[in-house]
Amino acid sequence: MLREKPILYIVIPCYNEEEVLPVTAPMFKAKIESLVASGLIDDGSRILFVNDGSRDRTWEVLTELCASDPVFTAIKLSRNRGHQNALLAGLMEAKDLADITISIDCDGQDDIDAMDEMVRAYNDGCEIVYGVRSDRSSDSFFKRSTAQGYYKILNALGGEVIYNHADYRLVSSRVLNELANYKEVNLFLRGMFPMIGFKSTCVEYSRHERLAGKSKYPLSKMLTLAFDGITSFSVKPIRIITGLGALTVVLSLVLIIYALVSWATGHVVPGWSSSFIGTTLIGGIQLISLGVIGEYVGKIYMETKGRPRYIVEERTWSNTDGGESGEKM
């Protein structure tokens, strides 16, 4: 079913991107113009940047872009809230302004030419179109192996995610209206969209090197996002702990018998048996188990507080201060 020309908003989170914006912003503008010229989208389509509490001149660069061309729009969050919350803020701003949104990072690594195929897939009836990397040749061996292992682990634990997909995707306003009903504070958007459902497909693309500046996603942030994904969509780690506890009891009984036999035959140093059993096995497993359970308890604590996921401080099209907060979507 061919749809009328949709209004597209390209949603781009930004954090300390003053170096790369002058390079990539013209690329995003050219892509909008190309899609309009090809008749795929309406000429009311826009580019929406989300400044996620940047500490450099990112906001100044964005306001200059918006003043120079109406195709650019931007919002400023009151403080840094992290990539997932910044992306959510942009999507919620765009859901009532656009028929479709495409989320993409600011660094120019994702192939913007894949947007043409994404829009065509929407016109063919898809509500969600996932951008999927065709290969990871641009990644280091460590990042490539850990990322692929993570997708496999998350799926094995019950989290439904698209393999080799990050946050480059097309989403219709219909899907965003349903996403607005999800109120959790601990966000993992790449796992939430498959939960929403509707007709979807994937578009493959090649990922390039970053065009300018430095990555804002070091190993610590990647690990945090990975653990958030696991604990937000699966309780299997808790069940694994239960099974591990049962296995520990069995192993402990075996070790107790071994230690008693060793003590009876006089092949041990006095005190070794109790120290070995008490510290090398039980203690380590207890600490790991408490850590995993504590992570879940911490997430419950944050959810019950119901704090805003983001607060919009300013919009370039209205210059509104003290704007909408995430829980009022």
C-alpha cells in the first residue's frame, strides 16, 4: 500500500559534538533535500537535534544552524541524561510533528543513504525499519567480538533484540504513540521497539569511520548499556542465581566429604578444611548473587520514584524555558 508523502524528522542526539556538527549537518540537510526531490517525503520534513547537556559549544553551533536554515531544529535538555533519554526526548518531541522519524547518531558513521530504503519500506507498509550493520570490519577485534557475544547472550536470556542493530531506525508516529505508554526510567530502546510490535523489516548498511571528534561511548558506557539491556528485559539472571545456589549446595556437600576424608587420613594442615570450604566457593558466589540481585533492587527503586526521564530547557522554534518533562508524554 503506497502512502502519501510522509513528513520525516531525523532525530539526532548530540553530546559534545561541536567538532563533527559542521561536517555532518550539511550531509543530513542534503539527504532531506534528496528525499524530497525524489518524492519520498514531504517538503515539511526537518532535522531535529537534541543537545544532551553538552559542555562544549554544541548548543551554540546548533542555534547558529537553526538560525541559518529552517530545515534545522533543536532542543536543549536541562542537563546530561544519557544517549537513550536524549533520543527518547527527540522522538517524543517529533511524534506529533512528523509521520515518521529516523534516529541516527551525529558522528556520520551510519550510512545516511540507507534512509531511502527505509522510507520505501515504510511506504510499503512497515511501521518500524531497523538499520542493521552488514559487517563490523570497521570495529576493533575486541569491540566486534564483545558486541556479537552480547547480542547472543541477551537473546539467550530472553531479551528480544535485532542482531547488529543499535539505534539507527525508522519509526512511524503510530509506534511512537504506543512508545509513549511505556513509562520505565531504565531505558533500553533497542529492546523496547521489538516489544511494541507492528510490521517491521531490516535494512542493511555499512558503518564508516567517525568523520570528526572523538567517540562519546567509552567502554564503561557500553558495559553499562549492555547490563541495562539484560536487566531491563530479562529475569533469567535471577533464575540462574537460583540454579547456581542449588549447584553450590551439591558441590559444597561433595567438598565437605572430601575435606572430612582428607582430615581423617591426616593429609591436610589443621584448619585447612573449614577455610577452604567457607571462603573459596560460598563467599564468591554469595557476593556475585548479591550484586545481581542488588542491581534489580536498584532498578525497582529508581522506577518507584517516577522521576522525569528528561526535561527540555529550550526549543529553537519557540525558545520555551522549563519545558516538558519525560513523564508527561
